[in-house]
Amino acid sequence: MCPIDREQRELIFDYCMGLSGPSESARAEALIAQNARAAELQSSIQAALAPLSYLPAEYCPPDLADRTLRRLRERSGRDAARGRRSPTIVRLGRPDLSSAAGVVVTAACIVLIVTVLARSFGAVRQRYYRQRCGAHLNGIYRAASLYSSDYDGMLPAVAYAAGAAWHAIGSQDAGCCPNTRNPFLLLKLGYAGKPSDFLCCGKTGHDAPPLRRDELAGRSDFPSRDYITYSYRLMPPGLVKLAALGHGPLMADMNPHFERLTDGATRAVPLRLDEEMLRLNSPNHGGQGQNILFADGTVGYSHTRFIGAAGDDIYTMTDGDVGGGRQRPSDLRDIVLAP
């Protein structure tokens, strides 16, 4: 039988758990139909899950997964301190609770129950997405820092005319200068690792074909919102040094006040935002919050869009609007990340 790699195993697992989207489900079904080992793995997972369907969800406390994993880490630390080797192979079957392998098998069964039945699984998955998203933003910061070192401390910036639209991602219109062109320089000039680093894994529904490196030289911007799900800081006129931002925000999960059009570009929402709209978090993490990359390299997850002692809104300008997609901050005190 042809072996399957880790990514393929994770694809089949998500498919069996009902967590994959339409495109991932189609890939999983094709893999299962073509590969005997993949089909065997699917059957094993389904057989393991079958008994769990009879257990009521209230048997699963919301924090069970966290407590189980914490205890496993504590046990692993004690075993390491005593010079014991952690088991590397676990045979499925009736677990022997007196052995470390039995504990791991039992814990795996508990986590499976949480995965299938507990409502808290969505939160667990979102925490994983937040961590990966934070890692992407860390990578973008490293790229910005390298760029800054090569360009006298300056942040990436492209020239623009006063009043040019900064919200239409990918637009080649002479009257547009999308703000995404600035972080795109990090990718085009080779400072950023790969195009997928600009996508938050918590934002699903992006089935656009991957952006290849050989396409970058002929472009001045990401093709559309499908290729960047973060919002970069709008800068006042002129070049800005990275150090000038202090601990201020540099980038974050994408601004909720812009809509994607059918051609892939974005448009600004109405000039004035109502109170409900002004409370919206980024859609990247289900509206629960956003990761924020600060100019000192730290990344923090916030359940609110208002930061600092002054409660500055990172998604609007000082007067509570988005400048019609053309106005820019007059100085660095006005923090807005867009589009």
C-alpha cells in the first residue's frame, strides 16, 4: 500500500470529524478512493468514534481537554526528570491504566469525546488558529525588521498621490494605491517566507489558487483579499521608521469594515459607522477578537478592538470613520489598520 504523509492523515481526520470544508472534503474523498491506506485509516477512525455517539454531551466538562493535556504534560515532565522514556508507539485496544502508554490512550479517547460531543471544541480549535495566526504575524514582523535594517530603519512604503484610494486590493486603477502594496513589498523582495504567511488560518473560504513566487515580480500588489487576510497600518504622508511606532500596532487580523466584491477587490463601508458596527471584531476568528502585531515584535490576542489606556480603535480613524477609503491619518497618533 502507498503510504500517506502527515498532511494527508490530518485531512482524513478532519473529514471523518466533519470539520473540513467542501474543497477539503473533495480532496479527502478522492484520496480515500485512490489509496488503500487512506481508506483503512478512515475505517479505523469511524470504528473508534462509533461508540461515542451514544454518550450525552453533558458527560464532557468544557475544560476536560485542557485539564487532560495539562496532566499529560506534567506526567511527561516527571517521567523525564526520572530518566524514563516516553512511549513512542501506542497499540489501540483495552488501555492499561498502570502504564504511561495506557494513560496516553485514555487521554486520546477523552480528547476524541471532547472533539465529537463537547461544544467547547470550537473554542479549542479557535485557540489553535489564534496560535498559528500569531506565528504568521511573527514571521511578517521578522520580514519587516529585515527590510527596515536594509532601508535605514524605514518601513516598506510605495509612493502614492494625495486622495488615492487605499482600499481596493489588487486594483491597477491610476487613482488607487491599495495599502496592501506596502506589505506586498516584503513578499516581492524576498523578505517574507511564502505567500501563505499573509493568510490567517482562522479565516476560511479562500479557495483561490496559491500565489506562486514566479508571479510576484510582475505584480505590485496581492491579487485580491483572497491572498491577504491581515490589515496593515495606514501611515501618514512620508516615510516612517519602524522605531517611530514604538509599541504601537503595525498589523492585525483584517478590518471588518470592508466588503469583498465579486471581482476580488474591496470597497469601503459608508463614511459614518453606527454603534453596532463600531463594536465589530475582525471576522478572521469568528468575530471573537483579533491578533495584533505590535511594532516591537510582540503579538497579542485581544477580545476588543480598543487598545491602550486611551482605548484607541485600531479599525477606524480618530473621528470614528474609515475616511471613505481615501483619507489617511495626519500623524502617527491616529492608529488605523486597513483595509
